[in-house]
Amino acid sequence: MLRGIALLGLVLGLIAAVVFGPRMLGDAGDSIKQSGSSQAMAECDLLAGPCQWTTPAGQWEAALDTLGEGEQGIEYQLTVTTPERPERFLAVLRGESMYMGEYPVPLGNRTENQYSARFSAPFCTVDATMTWRVDLQQGQEPIGEIPLKLVFQAEPH
């Protein structure tokens, strides 16, 4: 009796794997394709100069300045000029050359449509010249239609 139940469970598990497996693998493949397509975007090095792009709402610009050594390492100032006034505007740091988590940086309003934040990039013990990506968000939602991947290479401490 116990063998029959175990065999029935095994057969049902195999049927479920055959029916739902391709769908689950297809979803994983889609997310890999999406991340691959985001890597195909043009990169803009924020430390090389301001990055500019145009959306239906208007002209955007992001610039990153190195301020020097701070308490927690090299300090940077990110300035973003927008055509609109986003609420709860964030820049999220994500490791581009290596995943090191996500670090939200709230952007404060300096002038009418200019926002800025001062931050230190987290220190990577494996790669002293870590490349970081800056994603702009309004609250938890990414700000869409940014055709560039905003990146910078953190200076070693």
C-alpha cells in the first residue's frame, strides 16, 4: 500500500514537471533575455561627463562628481536634472561588474527640476575598481524610457 502511494506521488510529480516545467523554464529564459537586452543598452560613464537623454516628457541629464575622501570612503555627488518633478526620487546603486546588493540613495530637490545626493559607494574587497550602475526610480518603480545604462567605476580607497 505504501509503495503504491509513493509510486502514485512519483508519477504525479513527473507529470507536473512535464506540464509546468517548460512554462517555468520559459519564464526564466525570458528574464535572462530581458537582462541580456538591458546589457545591450549603450553605457554612459558618469565620471567621464554628464549623460543626457530625451524622453517624451523632455530632456534629462545625470552627472557625477568625485568630492574626495570622506568618512566611509570616496564621496560622490550625483545630480539629476529632470523635465518633471518625480516624487520619492531615488538613485539605486547596483553592482555592474559583481552583484553586491542594492543601495538606495534618496535624491533631494535642489532647484525646481534638479535633484542631488551625496554618497559613498560600498567598498568591494574582491575588486577595488568596482563598476556600479545607477538606476533611477520613483519610489519602488523604475523610471522608464532611459535609453542609457548609467555606470561609474568606483575609485579604490
